[in-house]
Amino acid sequence: MQVSVESLGNLERRMTFSLPADRLEAQVGGRLREISRGAKIKGFRPGKVPAKVIEQRFGAQVRADVLNDLLREGFSNAVREQSLQIAGNPQIVPAHGDDQLAYVATFEVVPDFGDIDVTKLNVVRHTSEVSEADIDAMIENLRLQRRTWNAVEREAAAGDAVEIETYSQVGDERLPAEGVERGATIIGSAAMFPAIESALVGMKTGDEKDVDVDFPAEWRVPAFAGKTVKVHLKATKVSEPVLPEVDAAFIKSFGVRSGDADQFRVDIRSNLERELKGALMTRLRREVGEQLIASYSHVEMPPKLVEAEARDMARQTIETARRQGRAIGEVPADAHLGFMDAARKRVLVGLLVGEIARRNELRLEPKRVTETLNLIASTYEEPQQVIELYRNDAQLMNGLQARVMEEQVIDWIAERAQHTEQALSFNEAIRQ
């Protein structure tokens, strides 16, 4: 196969290559013959469909599939022959000319990082463990999740649920113009504006009061933004929480069939340790990433790859905001520009991790992939179904393998870097 490569810039390349016509035709013919043996077409017995009919029915799709496979294979072979390290996905288009199987690939390459000496990095490695107190705290959280409410006639206090009716006065304007708005909050939950929530303390059912509230300039209600608003409050119901006992029925409701308290604590510890392991890896990934960025920020990054990453980050941010119900107006075409710096850092770390793995011949550990998959699956009610889902979905499995490989390289770097250990409590460790 004839291959030519030219530079379009420091990191951009253009490659021209051609595919073997005889191999294309041979593979297309082979697949069509394979299809003809089992094709069921009305008017013909299985295995007796004329080749011309098979060609008319399946030829275009088969040719497209074979061509796509040969393009990937041909490009990969050409990259290996030219000893190139590709960054991102190539753009491959047919070349102009008489040769219908000639193609032009435009792509970016991994920059030259020079000597990568990870022993010069200085990494803070956080440590933590799950204590009995952490298990007790989780059990209390589970009790809070299952709490019920009893109406009371006393004054509202922290932890109580209060149902309220409100209206607000801004100058001569009343909001709403007629009637009231109804809502509810748990005092101390910060579900409502702090000044309003704190004013509920001491109110009984039926009590009313006016509260002057200073709203910030960026407040979501334009009529209130940056103004002092008189808010009228009426407590229509005050309820206190009733927490369930940690008995066999309570324990069984969380999937511990025996209802045994000791087994319940074992299961909670296992879940907390899994959460802690992920949190510590996230911290280590950030620590190593920051050190790599500080050491190699002078290296030029592939501009198209950085822009693609920035656009993806912008898209994810907008999608998250929409899922949270936030109003998103028309998104400007240059929305990604605000993510360019973060994208450059992310690309830098990703390319460095890949280059370190390549130079040191690090290989994906199947055992670690299996362990990670089992950990993911264990958080679901039907773990085996989740495992099968990953095994039958190439995209999911590829994502999992990429994650595990990155964690392997991060661990490898951290083990060789200069590092200091810093102990954290469980709550500190999982707080990102």
C-alpha cells in the first residue's frame, strides 16, 4: 500500500493512502455468498436465490460495510508503518482523481513530551477508612429517609416540617396579585431562602408574621432581585419527624433478607468502602493530573482535539442544566470558548496518561476490569443483569476498560512519584 504523509502544522498531518481493489471485491463476494446460503426471499427456496438478486438486495450495504472495515484497517496499518501517534479521530474522505479507492486522512498527532520523568512529581496521597461511627451515621441517614410526620401544636423548631402560605409586597406591587403561594420546608434543610426559613422557628400552626427579606441581585425572580421584600408568612401546619426503629422489618426493607443487624452493618460498611475507594481515586486522579499539568503546560496541544473537548464539555453542562429544570435560552455558537482552558488541561492529562502507558508498555489488567465491573454491578438489585449488559454492549465495555486503564496508569504514576500521605475522615474524603 502506497502511503504519503505531509505536515499541515505542528501537530496536524494529512495522509494519502489507497485500498487494494482485489481485496475489496473478494471480501464483498465472500459476504454475499455467505448471505445467499441463508437468505429467505419470497419466491425462492433457501440457498437457491440467484446471485444477481442477492447483489441487488444486499450488495450496496455489504460493499459499504466491507469498505468501512478496510478503511479502518488500512488507516491503522498506515499509521503503524509511519510510526505515528494519533490524537483524536481522523477525518477520512475519498481523494480526488481516477483512483476510486484512494483516500485522504486528516488528523492530529500526540505532541512530543520529551522525557517524562514521573519521579519528579510530588503527589499528596489521601488515605481514609470507614469507622463504626460512619456506619452509625449512615444508619441515621437511612432512618431519616424513612421518617414519617406527626402534626404538633407546639412552636416549630429545627428539623420540623412546616407548611406555609405566603405573599410578598414589593413597593406597591403584591405578588401574587391575589391569593397566596403555598409551600413547605424542613427547618434547617435550606430548601427555602435562609431568612424565610429561619423566620419559621417559633411559629405555631395558624401563626402569621411579616419578614423583611433582602434578595441578592442575581435572584431568580426578577421582581425581587436586589430588593428588600416584605414577605407575609402563615404557618398552616407544623409536623415533627418520627424515625423508625432499626428492627428486623426496617433492615429487611434494605435488602438484608435475614433482618440481622450485624449483617446490615457489614453490608453498609461494604457500600461505604466502595464509595470511599472511588472518592480516593478521584482525589488521586486530580492530584496526579494537577502535577502533570504543572510540569507539561508548556507543551502545545492539538487544537482541534481541544476544541472538540471544549464543545463536548459545553454540551454536557447545558444538558445538565436542562435536566435540573434551569431555563436555558438560545445557546451561542461560541459557548465552548469558556471551556477551552479546562479542555486543554483535560486533553493534556489524557494524552500524557496514554503516552506514559505506551512508553512503559502498561497493559490493561483483565482482573481489575472484572473487579470494577462487579463493584458497579453490586450497587444494583440484579447485579448479574448489569454484568451481562456490559458484556453485550461494546460501547459500555470500552468505556469501562478506558476508565480502568486510566486508573492503572494513575496508580503507576503515584507509586513512582514523590508523595506525602494525608489522612482524612470518611466525610472529608468523599466531599469533592
